[in-house]
Amino acid sequence: MLLLEGTFPYVSGGVSSWVNQIIRGFPDYRFGAVFIGSSREDYGGMKYELPENLVHLEAHYLQDHRTKPRIIAHEGNKEAFEVVRGLHAWFLKPDPNTLNPSLKDLDFYMNPDKGIDYRQFLYSQQSWELISELYEERCTDPSFVDYFWTARNMHAPIWLLAEIASNLIPARMYHTVSTGYAGFLGSLLHYNTGRPLILSEHGIYTKERRIDLIQSSWIQDNRNALQKDPTEISFFRDLWIRFFETIGRFCYVASGTIISLYDGARERQIADGALPERTQVVPNGIDIARYAKLRSDQPENPPMVLALLGRVVPIKDIKTFIRTVRIIANHIPTVQGWIIGPEDEDPEYAAECKSLTESLVLDSQIIFMGFRNPAEIFPKTGVLVLSSVSEGLPLVILEAFAAGLPVVSTDVGACRQLIMGSGEADEAIGAAGGVVGINDPQAMATEILQLLGNPAEWRRARRSAIERVERFYSQERMFDSYRKFYQKGMN
């Protein structure tokens, strides 16, 4: 049973492509999937044709209207709320000399006779006292009303996840593709059934949510100018960040196998509470033959086209790509920048990107193309560009390499490892493009100009890209690793 948050089959690209690849790569297994989204209106139809061996699919939306229990005043389970107080204290200041929270604590959500059900959370005297007490002890924001409703909105999905876990059809094992809500659902299912849970993190969920939360405009900060310290994160932002760190720890405790894409991500998992002996590094792999046939369609010299394949959202930093194209256009007036990816996830940000394009007089050179098949794009592209502020091990880089396309990327996730190599044998292959710092359009433009302006260097980087992906990043290598995990879990 795959546990998927905001990905397959209602969102295209990236992790969703990997999920589709995994299901199709194991036709001898039957898969089910639970999709967890924000609101139903945030998603359109399915972006993928469902594989035949996906025999169950259900979708749940955490922000959609939910019928609340009837309001009845009552005291609440005092013993259970005392345990919750202890958990809050532990997560506020985790002690490395004590154990992570026990999975038995999840019984408070799965077993209302012993713990706290949704009705108690909403209406009990114990819940009111706990929220009031935590506000007085810890909140640095003056608004109790905002604190009260933040606590409500933050914790309400937990009981929906418990309901999903209680009603889900049986499975031999569970595989979550992130921590977060999907990972917490995996923790509940593991506790409730005793079946094994595997975690695969493509990007570190808590890190990416932290970036999103810091940039979000919907989080209140009611302090006046004299109360604010510009070096500190506001209380409610920090509260949300710690919430996702907390449910992430539950997932790490519940997972028997914890997979990351590269060593740096594995180290971050361990720092966030994963047991080192449970962690594994399994790089992504792709169907190389699918993209290798595109190489013959490429010209001898690089096309003056830069392509960015990704969602038009802040974490992809589309604005840096646009500014990069402006710098390159000053040297190569015919250059084009193609932005290939959906714009509906953050329409406000997409509108800002288009306004920036107009203000930099790039209307004829920057093209927002929406979702396209990469196979249509790669033969017409000179350099693939990633300007992201956070990544895992991007499949799009591997796909570009297999098609014979150099890449210039920000130094995030495993991008340096992919482009420059990791280890003596890999590094000897040579650079398959360039790596630059975050939010540095001048450095990015310099690396791209070295490739576009020097066909011999472009062809050398192209050869390195092809050799690296063929030696180290085939999907067969990835499937071999996951088959071992699945066989172990099934047994």
C-alpha cells in the first residue's frame, strides 16, 4: 500500500513519475494507493494512466469540509491528556539521551476508549485547559485566538488520518514516499496492523516544508514593530515547523527501512531522529533506453534554448531562471528560455513570474509552455537548467543525461553529485555541466554561456552525462534494491 501526499496520480512529474515507475516496475506485485491532498479543488483529473497492477486507489482531502461530532460538554480523559503534555515537552526540547516517542502513544488516536478522540480534542475541558496552559507557558505571540485556532487546524487532520487507517483495506506492507501526513498515516497503520513500513524520501519533507512555511503569507504574526526580532522566526511559523518535525519523528520510529537518495539526505534523516542502522541510500534510476533514442535527433552544436522542467512554484525559484535568461540574452540575443511545468499550484507566484518576464523585456524569449513530454523538449534544448532552492535527486537531470543533454543546476540535494560525480571512478568521467549557488543568476549565466559559446565543451559535457547515467543510474539497479526491500517486508 503506497501512501502518497500531493503526488501520483493527480500531480505530474518528479516524485509522481517515480511512483508510476515503481508500480510498473513490479508487475508481479499488486499495489494499492492512498492519495492525501489539501482540498479537492486544488487538483484536477488524473495525470497518469493507472497501471493494471494498481488494484486500489482512494483519495482524501485534509482541508475539505468534515462533519464534526455533536457538541457535548465533558471532562475528557485526564490520563491521556497528561501523556500528551509529556509528548509536547519532549518535542519542545528533545533529549538525545532518551528514546524517541513510543509507537504505543499512537494508541491515543486509534483507540478512543484509552486515548483522545476527535470529540475530546474539540470539546473537552481537558483540551481547553491544555491549550490555555501551553499558550501561557510558550506562546510569544499576543493573540490567544490565533493560537487556539492554529492548534485546532494543526491537529485536526490527525483524527482524519486515524479514521483512514481504521478503514483501509488490508495490505501486506506499507510504503510511504514522504514523512508528513502520509508518513504519519504509515505510522498509524504500522501500529494498528503490525505490518512493516518502508519510507522513501526524495526530498527531506521537513526541510521543504520549512522553506514553504517561512515564505508563506497566511501565517499570522501579531507582534508590533518593537516586539519583533528580525533574526527570529515568528512563533506560529516555528510552531508549524515543529509540528511537521514531530510527526516526522513518529514516521522514522515506525519505519523498518528508511531510504534516501544520497548521503547528505541520509545524514539529515539521522539528525532528525532516524536510527542509522535502518537507513539506506538508493539513488533514483531511469529507463535509459527510452531517452537514449533521442540523442540522434540532437544537432552537432548546442541549440540556443534553455529549458527548465518543473512546477512554477517558489521552491523551484523560477525568477532566478528568468533573470539568468536576461543576462544571457545580453550576449546571445537569440536565446530562448522554456519553462515547462504546471502553473496551477501557485497561481499568484506564476503571475509574478510572468510580470517579471515583462519587466525584463523578455516576452519574446521566455515561453511558459505548461506540461510537456520531456521527449519533445530535450532534442531542441541546449542546456537543462535547475534553479531550485531545494531538491532531492531530480529524475529530470537523469532523463536529460540519458538524452545527451548537459545540465546547469543550483548546488542543492544530490545535484552536485550528479553533475560533477561522487567518488574516484565517477569523478573521472568529468563534469556534465555546471553547479552554482542558490539565487545567483550571474553565476548561472556564466556556466551556461561557457557551454553554449563553446560547442566542443558542450559536446564533452554531453559525453560525460551519457556515461555517468549509463554506469550509475539505471532503473535496473534501483529495482534490484527495492525488490529486496519488498521481499523482506512480504516475508
